[in-house]
Amino acid sequence: MSKTSPTDCSNLSFSRLNDLARKTKFIRRNSAKFSAAGYLFSLIRAILTGKASFNQLAMGLKKSEARSLSKQAVWKRTNKIAVAFMLQALSLTLLEKWQRSSPQIPRLKRLFNRVLVQDSTQQKLPKVNHSHFPAHGNGQRVTAGVKIDLAIDLLHGHTVFSSLHGATEQDRDLGKNLIDLVRKRDLILRDRGYFILAEFLFSERKGAYWLSRVASNLIICNEHGTAIEDLLESQVGDLLDLNVTLGKEKHQARLVAIRASKAAAEKALREAREKNQGRTLSKGQRLRCQWHLVATNITAEQLGARDISELYRCRWNIEIIFRAWKQSANLDKALNRQSNEDHFQVLMLAGMIYQVMSLAMVSLMRKIIAKKRISYEKLFDHFSDWITGSRNLRELWSFDPDFRHITMETRKDRRPLEDTWIKLLS
């Protein structure tokens, strides 16, 4: 391996954690019995090992802190203020990762005041939590689950809000929480699960911008009234950028359509069939599965089609973090207990922070061994083992794996996860 190490390459520094802790009043004085980094590290280790009770968190803190805390002290400090601190820490890690991979930030700051991303993820809980966090049991049994809804300003790394809900809450309903907070020259990046045309019209009246994948049943026509399905069927190239009308209201907007890869189209088709509950898909539904459709009120003069796709790709990268963070952690075991809202939320936020750190490590490894393809699964497993064996956050960036243990086998000819959403056209 190259002599360059992750420590040399990484910009993901947690030196600002104590500042964040004081800003949120999580730590109020220099003589505090524990550090912000120590608390975060104990939570990350807890979601990797599944040992996440208050007693186990206190034991984990003792491994990295000079002074130990009791179970009761950890319980007392795991409160709304701790949640606020963890949200700031997540915002910091998201911002630093995105800024390393987004050279457009200076330009975006000239166009927009904020770039707002909202997403949610959920996790099942033991059924004893049903009264506070109900989940869908198909009307046959009592189940429990928790959903965390988070909105972040990607340009500045600020958390706009975070809320915890039962798993029965729909994204479309949660999306209303952000619209009231939108200001002039904000940009809202949304997935189609949050798509409500009336909310975008409301944001436009405020002087804001929006960019979203469209709902699968949304009526879309060009300026002459031709349906989008007919336009897609006759399209020869891989890109379509045109002015359209949306919905029965015929609201004017811009549509950017990019042809999906074969694998992405097949996945979309499977999901559409599942959603259709076995009923035969129409020709138009099948056609839409072959394309990525995003609508916006950003003009072509402000951002070209390539820039629009790059911008939405950033939204998709955040979605990867929100939805894939559970895979290499042990959250089923960590959350397998009856506890309170704050305890569940700090553990889930720690899981997200771990995921961002892991993706940052992927980027660093790619720079070090540029000629090899990194295996996410192998690297995450290796990095997870390193974390659980470390004593503090500083040791994480001494991670220096044997590249033979983290690269893909040559016969697995697939593109890296970050590169599979769309093929950007030159």
C-alpha cells in the first residue's frame, strides 16, 4: 500500500466536536467528566456491538475516558440536549463528506441560500414500545417501529429539524414540516415519496426553488399536450430536457429525463409490480421504469441538465446514507429494548454518523489504491472491527488495512455503489 495514510488524506476531523457540544450546551465547562468525542465514540461502538443499554454505554465510556460515569449519569445526560449535539455532529460529517465530492458548492452558494434535503429512515423495535412507536402489523398483530425524519442544509451543514415518529407516519405527511420553514432562494431536494405539487407551488410563491423525482402517477405533458410516455417512447438518446406541465393543474415546470441503466430499470420494474400488487402494468408505467424523471423550477440558464443530474445525485448520496446505515451495524440488537425517545434517537444518529464515516473511508481508500475497486461490504466489516478494537476517535484515522482484504474480486465487474444511479452524459 502507498505510504499515504487515511490520517494524511482525511478532512473529516472531529476537532470541532467540543465546540458543537458547548454550542448545544451538551458540555458546559472544561471540567466535564467526559468529552464530546468520547460520548459519540461510545454510541458508535454500541450500535456496532449491539451493547447499548445505559449500563453498557457507561462501560464503553470508561474505555476511552479518564473518568468513568455511572449508569444513572449516562441516563441523565441522554436527553434532548444530547440529541441536539448528535444532530450537529451528523450535520458536520455530512457537510464535510459532501464538500469533498462537490466542486460546485461556490457556484451553488451564488444561486441558493440553502440546499435543503429531507429524508427519513425507520427501524423496528420490540413490541413493548407499541404505545409510543406503533408500526404496521397488517391488522393482525401488535408491532412497534421508529422513524426518524431529518432535514439538513447541505450548503452550510446545519440541521433544520429532526423528529421521531411511529413507523406508521407517511413521508408525504412528514414533508409538510419543511415547507413552512422554506425561505426565499432556498432549494428543496426531494425524493418522490415526498412529492406534493401543491407544496412546491407554495414554495415558489415564497421565491424558493425545488428539484424532485416525480410521483409515478403524475400527469406530465409537453407544451403541446403530448404525454410524457409518448415522448419517452420516441426518444432515441439518453437525455431529455424540456418544459412541461405537471398534474391536472397544468403547472409549468422543467423536466430532465435520463435513461436508466439496465439494472436500475429492472429494479424499478420489480418495485412497480410489487406496488401494483400483481396487477399488469400499463405500457406507460413500464416506459417510466426505464427513465429517471426529475422536475424542477430551476431554469436551463441557471443550471444545465448535467448540473441538475449532479445536484440530484447529491440528494441520492444522502439517501444511501439514510437507508444503508443499518446494514453493517447491529441496530436490531442495539434497539432491542424498552426505552425512551432520546435513547433511541441518539443511537440511530450514531448509526448514521458511522455510515458517513465509512463512506468517507471508502473515498480515502480510493485515492490511496486508485487502480483497485473497493468492496463496500469488506471495507465496512474491516472498519467496524477496527472501531470496536479502538479506544477513541483519534485512532480511527490510523486505519491502514491490507488492500487485498478490501478490494473487489476481478470477476465481480460492477460499478461502485455511488456511481450506479445515473450515467452522466458528456
